[in-house]
Amino acid sequence: MMYKSIFSIFIAILLISIGCDKTDPVSIQATEESPDQVESKLFKKPHSLVLTVMTRNVYVGTSMEGIMMADDPTEIPVLAMEAFQMLQATNFPERAYSLAREIKMTRPHLIGLQEISLVRTQVPGDAHIDPTPNASDELYDYLEILMQALNDYGLKYQVAGMVENFDVEIPMVVGVENDAPLFGDIRLTDFDVVLARVDVKFANVVEENYQTNLFLKDLGLEVLRGYVALDAKVGHKKFRFVSTHLEAFTGVPELDAFIAKIQMAQAMELVTFLAKEKKPVVMVGDFNSPAPFGDTYKYVVSEGYDDAWDYNLIGCNPDGFTFGHDADLRNKFVDFYERIDYVFTRNPGNESVIPVWAIVVGDEYRNRTPSGLWPSDHGGVVAKMKLPFFDGHFAHNFD
């Protein structure tokens, strides 16, 4: 029986690898479909006994690195103005419908979302005097906007858990009055969110910030990161689902050496939190550590977690890169160059190498908005996994 199973998987891989090559010289009838169309069809093939999960960094819509790295604090209001202009130009209300279409195409049971933002303003501002966040004029609520887009597509999802991370308010130049700058404030609050399809039962929700975080001295800001964990039930199978966003690198070697330690500490805290978990674990997120050689990535794998992409039966996109579109989201060509968004699995006491059908979304030209924006600077990862992977019966009240 084992040999038959191995042979079946071998044949499946062979057929899929042939299916992804539209120029296969031994095909009886060559297909005119593009590789991404073939990939989409292969992803849709398994229907029964599968769990589908997604990780999606939706992108706040602007780069904060200039502000974070400012040598002179007096430069911050101008840099903030430029960042705010890009945030408006990257138009999350428009991008939300592209993100919703990805969800409509793949129908995940559970979705881990990163960089869900709440943007508020205040004019005139007072952050140049007191940086305590107090701006209350709501400009964009990314969660509300995305949930409306999902509803418009007839998709029924609910917020299963969310953790508030950093909440920062900084001054920005909004004009000039009597030859002096006029200040307004921009306030950005960051969240990680887990959405559950309405047919998924969940319980035991944990929403936590990490103990170790990046502190920006000049801004007086601790860049909180966190995770959301919950017990989920799909069909009669129960497991622990976790979504996180670890600290990101800046491209400045001196600072990144310090950030690497913070990122590792966050990963260790999360792994420790899950160490005694007896249920199977599905852990998704933006780990900001590139496969296969990133230190944090290697650590997570060394702790017994399988990278689902490594068992992907769809071979159309062997690299599986998930980053990065240009910050303004208007790059003409797909130029992803690293894989930093993951679906990890761990099944204590059982074999955890499982059949997986996985794709990257947000890296095809058809994913762009009507005005030509990519949905995010990241691609999302969607993975289908055979539910027989989740063995055992675990007592828990999901009602």
C-alpha cells in the first residue's frame, strides 16, 4: 500500500510538471494556456478533504524607511508628507478589490493578514510638540474597506482575531502660512488579523505582542509586532492556526544586524508559545527571513516545522518568490526576488510531510487594479492541504 501511495504521488508530480510546460514536445495537443492559467486549474483540482489557508501582507502602501532612518528629526515632517502622498497614491480602497478577488478565486478557510492599517489625521497638528497619538479623523480603515470588498463579492468571512501592534503619530507638512510650515499629523495604527470563513469554527483565541521589539530612539517609538493564534475546526478536524508578522530588515547593514536579533527573538518566542501544543499547527505569516538560508527561517524549520512550499505538487512556480513589487506598486514587470511569506505545518507525533497544492497570488498581470496598481508589494501564499494530515481527536468545545 505504501509503495502504491508513493507511486501515485510520483505520477501526480510528473503530470503536473508536464502540465505546467505549454511547449511540451511530446504532448498530443499543445495547450495555448499561459502557465498561470494552468497553475490556477491545478490548484482548483483537489476539492474534498482539503484545508485551504492564505497568508497575505496587504501593504500599508508607502515606505517608512526614510522616516525611520532620518538623521535629522527636523526632516521628518517633509518625509512624512512624501510618505503620506504615496500612501494615497497606492489607493488601498482600489487595491482591496484585487485582494478580495484573490480570496474569491481561492476560498481559504482561514486567512492571516498583515499590515492591516488604520490611518487617521489631524489638522492643525500637535505631534511636533507632543508625539502622543491623538489624531482621530479617520481616513482609511483597511479592515473595514477589505471586509466591504469581500461582502461586495458575496464572500462570507468574519474577524476571528486581531492584535494591535504599533500606534505612531508624526507631524507632516500640509502647507505654508506666512512663510512658515503648517503642520498636520498622520497617525498609523498597525494590526495583524485572522479572518475565518463562516463555516469554520474557532475558539481559544490569543492575541499577543512580542516581548522583544525594535525601538526607534529618535521617534520615541517601539515598533510592536505580534501574533494571533486560535483553535480551528474544519469538518471534524481540529488544529491550531497562527498568523504573525516578524520585524523587517531595512537594507542598512548596521541596523539590520541588530534587527536580525530582534526577529530571531520574536520567532523563538512564538515557537516557545507553541512548543507544548499537542494539536497539529498551521503557522502562516510574513517572517521577513528569506528561504532557504535566512537565519530565522532555518530556525523555524529546525524546530520541527515543515515549509509547505517544499511539498508543493504544483511545479509551475518552483521559486515561489513573494516579494517585492516597487513601493509605488507601479512596476511594469514582475520582479519578485525572494520568498519571505510562509505556510508552516507541524504535526506532533505524526508524519507531517503532506501533499500540498500551493500558489503565489498577486504576481500575475491580471491581479492588477484598473489603474495599474499591484494589490500589494508582497504576493500572498495560498496552500491546500489534505485533511488526513490532521490525525487524532482532541477534546474542545467549539460551540
